Amino acid sequence: MRLIIDTDTAGDDAFSILLALKTPGVTLEAITICNGNVDFSQQTENALYTLEVAGYSDKVPVYQGCPLPLLRKEVDATEFFGVDGMSDAHFPKAKQRPESKHAVDAIIDLVMSNPGEIDILAQAPLTNIATAYAKEPRIVKALRHLWIMGGTDNSLGNTTPASEFNFYVDPEAAKMVINAGFRQTLSTWTLTMNSGILPQEALARIEAMNTPLSRFFMTVSQAPFKRTKVRYGSPLSTHPDSLTCACAIDESLILEAADCLVDVETGSELTRAYSSICVPLDEEQAKIDKLWPAGKPNCRVIKKADTDRFAEKL
Ligand code: BDR
Ligand code: CA
């Protein structure tokens, strides 16, 4: 599998990159940085440091993309990941530097010169992907598959009751991408809460390994532990990005999925970025049930994933 990871690199984003790097058969072609979790250039440094700690310095190019959402003011998640996105570990600067090419052009060039071969894992707000689509709409057909971490599946969000962070930061980009016609799979915050929380035994195993990567994992996890304790009553090891990556890399981890009609709310402030997800009605049903969404599904939505096998992979 040839993969581009589009990321706002902080905690779990970094673990997802590690998962892709360390999985045989996966070639990480590029890392592209999008606005999101923390300061834009800090996210770039986090991606470069992650490559270095994994022994992949200068093996994967890192491109910087859009530092701002399309329309909205910047929103970050420093209260979740720490100001540096890495639980304020303040890691040293990596040797590798980012490329000068813009991430949007890197995405377009890679996808268009390898039709049907590249998958994108979009684990950040969708600004870079929406901009690439606006600049070169033919990427919709040339991309093999788009894996999106974002939205909620008829349950509470993590940023507001109505919405999940990646969609909340850039709802217009999310709406554009979801409706663009990509072959795509959505991994929601709801899925993370159901299937993407690392069990205590798995965490203990990682900690006991006491390798550079396991120490990296435990260090970077500390701020999210504190934050989830406040929100959910106990420290949770939540892995939205890594779970999406794991499902992309090995689809047998997907235990249940449904072809759905997905759309994103951009008009309301109260329900900003709410993701409407349902199985659409067919023509006959739509004649009776006039207000329910009808038509063709535009997205596969993962409903359940194999938590034990995910934990094992991670
Ligand atoms: C998503 O938002 C970000 O804070 C995480 O990195 C993840 O991509 C979860 O809602
Ligand atoms: Ca992310």
C-alpha cells in the first residue's frame, strides 16, 4: 500500500505515523501537515521528530500545507495535547527539514502521477484535501481511497456535543471533501469511543517494553491522560488517528461498516460541523418518507472495529 498521511501532528497523530512506518507492505510516500491540533510549525517539528525517533530520518518527505482553515478562525487542541502537542515534552529539533513544495501540490503530484495507486489517510481538518480537490478535481478519480478520521456517528462529539474536532475546525472543507465523490471511508469519534480505546493491559505491555518507541509513546500520552480524566472520569488512551490508520492498513480490522449518506453542517453555530450520517432511502421509500435523506450513499462508515487486534498492532 502506498500512503500519504495528512496530519496535524500531535499525540495520536504521531502514533499513527509510527504504525504506518512499522507495518510491512506499507510505503509512507509523504507526510503532509495541515492546521489543527497545535501551532502549525510545531506540528511540522512533531512529524519530523516522530520520523527521527522511529529511525526514518530523511526517508519520508514532510510537506507543509494550509496553516489556516478555509473560512473560520483557527482552533487548536493544546488543552488536550499540551502546547507542543507532545505533552510538553519539548523534544529536540530533528535533523530533517520540511520540503519547500506546498503540501497541496505534493498531494496532487503524487496522486496524479500514480493513478489508482495512492491512498490518503486524512487525520486532520480537511483543509489540505479540500484545497487539493479545488485545485485539481481529477484527484477524486485518481486517488485509490481516502480514509478520513472525523465526525460523529449519531452520538456526542469531543469538541462540542454536536461535533468532533477535525470537522469542527474546518466544516466547509469537510463538507467539500465528503461530497466530492472520492472512494472514501469515514472513521468517526463514535468509533473511537467504541473501538479505539487502548485497554489497560495493552498500555501496561507497551510501558513494560521500555524501548525508545515505548518511552516515546508513554511520554506523549501523559497530557491526553490528564485531559480524558477530567472529561470522562478516568484516564483514557484514545486513538482516533491510529485506529483509522490500522483499518486502512488492514481492512480485516473493520468488523462492521455501512454505506451511508454523510453531510456536514455549516450553517448553524450551535451544531457547527455536525455530521449527518444515515443509510439513505431508496426511491420508493422516499416517496413516503419525504424528509429523510434519499439517494446514493457517498461514504462507507466504519461502525465497529476489532479493538484487540488494533491494540496488538499498536
Ligand atoms: C481528532 O482531532 C484531533 O485532535 C486528533 O488528532 C484527531 O485527529 C479527534 O477528534
Ligand atoms: Ca489528528
